[in-house]
Amino acid sequence: MSVFGIKLKNTLFILFGSAVFAFGIVHFNMQNELGEGGFTGITLLFYFLWGWDPAIMNIVLNVPAFIVGWRFLSRNTFIYTIIGTLAVSLFLSIFQAHQFYLHLESDMTLVALFAGVSIGIGLGIIFRYGGTTGGVDIIARIVHKYAGWSMGKTMFLFDAIVISTSIIAYLELVEGMYTLVAVYVAARVIDFIQEGAYAARGATIISNRSHEVSEEILRRMDRGVTVLQGKGRYTGENREVLYCVVGRNEIVRLQNIINSVDPHAFVAVTSVHDVLGEGFTLDENKQPLQD
């Protein structure tokens, strides 16, 4: 279901991701005086130095980012960004007013890990469904679009600058180190949620029985196989090279099929990200698998 191109499912997941993100900020970062990267780190810096409400400062700081986003982001992404940013501020206010204390100050390693995981899951879900929470998220999306950097990598670099400033301003060195651990974990979780959702395996197959292998893959797995023309450098023989992309959970099945037809086949398996097309994001009628 969508209104003016804005999908209800995307909106709901962005709201959910915003809630997870805000929960982590309040219950792990704020309760244990950890910093954070990006615009959120700046709002925490203001909070710990002068007591300024992060929920309000999140909106104030994002006004310039919205201007940039209007210029560089698509209409839908920009709207999702507005939704995500406002939702984060809303949930920050809610969790600050109705928080419970976990009393994890004696185990800062656990605090850093849970802070990174909760923030990474929240942001990863938001990114996965087309939104951002403003600030560095917008910058990261623009860099990803035009430079090809992963959003987690861009955010980690920016976060390092903000965290360094926080260490100078109010964080103890040990707290700063735990903050870096949390930010690193968050960056990895973000990439996993974004790329892992589409991750697949690509198999390059060289076999003397390429026709039989491709027929069995098509018949038993309903996966397409691309036939490429190759030439052995040592033997000088022309032969067919098969390429097939399957889900991560299908790779063992694919290997068994190949082995049953030609136990001597050469098979090279690589990781594949952002798989688009029939069997992954489209059905056999070229219609999206997800609404």
C-alpha cells in the first residue's frame, strides 16, 4: 500500500528502526556517558556539556541537512528522511521520559557492544527501507550513490572526527575507546543488514559436461545459468564457462548438483551483494517480490 509513492510498509519499518536506534542511545549511551558519532554524537556532546535535550537538538542540527537532502536525494528518500528524523526525536523524548535503568556501568564492554548492535540494527533497518535519520546519514547516502563507498564506512570516518572532539571536550580516554568500539560494531551491523539482506553466492563453473550441468541446475533449482565462451590458456581449447547466482542457503545444494553430474568440474564461489532481477527481487513475471 502506498500514497504518492510513499509505502506504508517502508514507513512502519523506518518508525521501528527509529525506535530501536533511540532506545540504544538513551539506555546505553546516555545512561553510561558514552559518546556517539555523527549528528547524534554532537547532540550528546551538547547534552553532557550543557544539558541540552538531544531530541530537540536533533531537529535543529538537521535543518541544514534537509536543505542538502532536498537537492541531492530523491523525493521518496527525502520524505522518508523527514519521517526518520522526526521519529528519532519523538522516540528520544519518549525513552528519556519513560526509561528503565539497566545498571551496566560495571561492564562497559557489554554496554559498548549492545550500544553498537542496537544503533546498528536501528540505522540498518532505516537505510534498508529507503530512509535516513538526517545528518551524516544523508551525507553517507550521497557518498554511497556517487562514490560507491559503503554507508557504514563513510559514517565511521565522520564518527571518528566527532568522537575525537568528544574526547577532548568531555569524554575520558577509556570512555572514548569504548565509544569507538560501539561505533565500529554499529558500522558492521549496518553493512550486514543492508548488504546481507541481498547477499548471495555467485558460482563460476568449468565442466566438460556444461550442458548437462546447466540443465540440472535449471530443472532442480529453477535458477538461470549464463553460458560464457572461454578458452584455456594452457591447452588452447575453447570451452563453455557457466555462471550462476544462488541464495546463500542454496550453495551446498548447487555444489551437490554439480558434483552429481561432473565430480571433476572446477567451481569457484564468490560473495555477491545487491542482487537484483528475477528470482531475487522479481518473480517470473518481472514483478517485484516485495511490495
